[in-house]
Amino acid sequence: MSLNQKTKLFDSFYEWLKPKKSERLHKKTIFTALINNDHMTNENLEDFLFDRTRNGINLLINKTIVIEGTCMLIIDAKIINSDEFHIKTNIKTFRCKYNDLERIQKQINK
């Protein structure tokens, strides 16, 4: 992950960590560790990104989506493994990759 991507994600990543000490010192320490590619901080960042993706997948349930001109209700969404998840609609089930999530979210009827 690039330095620019890490910097953009930092605020939401920091909120996810929920500090228990002096917030300013804690935030500076975590940011420094993130920029310096600290192994444990990078592991926490990966956990944060997965958690954010999982939450995004779960938010799809009970939403309507239009795929190939057909309106479908998302009944369930399940994480299958570290690369893919399935979306079950009232019509069929779709295999999706995590990097498809943003595109899928854009197809949700508001």
C-alpha cells in the first residue's frame, strides 16, 4: 500500500483502534508506526480494511440492486474466503470479489 493511500485511510483507521491513552500522543505514535511500515501496525491496518469491507458487505442486505436491467432484492451476503463473498438475491446468487464491492454499492437503488 502506498504512503498516499495510508495517509488517506489514517483518520478512519485511528477511530477503529479506539485509543485509551492521551489521544494526541497515541495518534502521533500510530501515524509514525504506519508511515514507517511497522509490522504490527500494518497487520492492524489489514484487519481494519477487512472489517470495513465486511461491514460494507453486510450493509447490502435488504437493498435492491439492478443487474443487467433486472431489479433484485439482496436477501443475504456471506463472506466465503479472503478473496470473495456471495450475494444472494431473490432471483440468484452472485460470486463477487472484494474489489467489486464499490461497484456493487453504486448499483444499489437509493
